[in-house]
Amino acid sequence: MSRKGYKEPEIYSKSKTVSKIRIFYWLYFLNPYINVLKGRKGRILDIGCAGGQVTRTLARELPSFKFFGIDINKKAIKHTKSISMDIIYILSDARSVPFKNNYFDSVYSIEVLEHTDNPGKILKEVNRVLKKGGIFYLTTSLEGEPKNLYYRLNKKLGFNAHEEMFGHVQHFSLIALESLLRNSGFKIITQKYTYHYINQIYRFVSTKYLEKFLPSFFVKILNFVFSFITGFESFILRNSVGLDIQVICLKS
């Protein structure tokens, strides 16, 4: 699982789990997955677990499941293994998942696929290790979606900050991602969206101007304020295409 085109960022948070203060992250990224799995049990795999913050959070919220996590970053795996929880972490490339066929009841991948150079191979591997009828939860960016302002800024002004800052080497359109999922053996059940127009405009202005000319503490304050503004925007536009998609699928 290659993450290229950028300098490796900090791979773990100082917090062991995702803070409840991150209201919109819980609302849009974690709760949809938690809600669909409540009342079930089995094994869950985290593809691209990094430092394990999300893995530990979900393991706490879904105690009837046994959690596993894989990542290609040695530092991340070493760190997360040092935190005592009943989770199995393995250093592994997602293009060759080290588990047998039909092993997991659910697999999830949160903001990972856009970093990889062969997403189709990864999705085939997810399908292989997932039981028939198992749940696959995916969130990723739609930077190649023509309905998004980000796409237009990229085409008109060459604005492609996510590749430089975050290593996003895949620029999915909605149609392309849906096709990739179906061709990999998944049936899409629900799809929701976040990071809409205000968010995309603010990211553009912040990256191009604010971060270059304003003190960092002031930019942090603006980021905090706009996180609430854009969070409410996504609440209103949850069913309209945005820069990020959250998809719940079943293995066909």
C-alpha cells in the first residue's frame, strides 16, 4: 500500500482515542459505522490503522467484536502495539492482506484509499477476506468529481494541495469510485457526503493565503471556527456530493 508524493506526517495522535469534542467527526465518520454494527459480533479489520486511534475508539464502542489493524508504517505499528488493548496489529501492505478468505465480519478503511497507488487491488483483497454479506465501510476523497469546487480549482488554477500536503495520489470521481466498488464485488447500501462548498473555499483560501501570511495561532483559531461552520454545512448537504464520501457496502 503505497503512500507517495509527500513527506510522512505524524502517524499518531497524543490522544489514545478520538475525542468526543470532535463532534462532526463522530457524527459523519464514526457513528454511521458504529450504528450499523451495533447488536452484532465477530471480527473487524482496520485497513491503514496508522497509530490506532480510530481502531481503539471503535473497539471501545463495539466491545462484542475482535479488532485487527494493518498498516505499512513500522513506526505506527510499533507505537500502537505499545498501548495495551486487546487488538492485534500487523505490519502489512493492504495489497496482500495476511488473513485467510472469508475471515472478517466487517472491514473498514477511513481516509486511506486516496493515498494508494493500486486501490483496485486493495478492494479485491478486502473482498477476499470479508465474509459473504459482510460490511465494508469506506471513506475517501472525491477530488476528481466535476461537481466539486476542488476539482474546478485544480483544473483552472492548478490547486492540488491535497497531493502536496497529504499525499493524495488518487483523485476519484463519484462514478469511478462506484464502478470500482461494484467491480470489486461490493453492493453499495448507503453513501453520504461531507466537506462541501464553504469547506472547499476555506481550504483554498487558507492554503493559498492565510497559512502564508497570518500567525499560526490565528490560523488555528480560524480553522476551529470554520470546522463548526463547515460541519453544519455538511449536516444540511449530507446527501449532496461533497469532497469526501462515506460508503457502507455489502460483499455481494
